[in-house]
Amino acid sequence: MNSHAISLRALVDKWLAPTRSVPARVTETGRFGIAGVRFVRLEGRVPTGQLSIVFFRHGNGEWDVFPPVPPSPAMGTRLFAF
């Protein structure tokens, strides 16, 4: 795991700023896609109203608000050298 990675808790504090009177709550967890990428959906209240954010776990252990980019097929030139 990256030692400079921001924890999921820190991201929730940054984006939703939960308090004891207005907590953030987990509404869904799971995996999706062929790679089984983990995700957590949280809801909270912000000054403009209700907010729902999905956080995705990347391969290096970091959490972020965008899904990881799936690996693309690659081809090496070694295979075709004579």
C-alpha cells in the first residue's frame, strides 16, 4: 500500500464533512466489473442538500472518486522478431 495514500475516512471527511448531528452513512458496498473493483457509496448532507458519492479502490490501495482504468491489451515486438 502506498504510504502517501489518503484513507477512505479522510476522503469522506473532505467531501462530506460529517458531524455527529449530520453523519455520513454507507448506502452500498460491493464489487463490479471483471476485475472486481471494490466500491463504497456514501450519502451525506452538504449546505446545498443531499449528496451521494461513490469511492473506488484502486490496485495500489488508494481510494478515489473515479474508477481505476482497466488494463488495456498490450503487444510486445519481441513476439514478431525473427
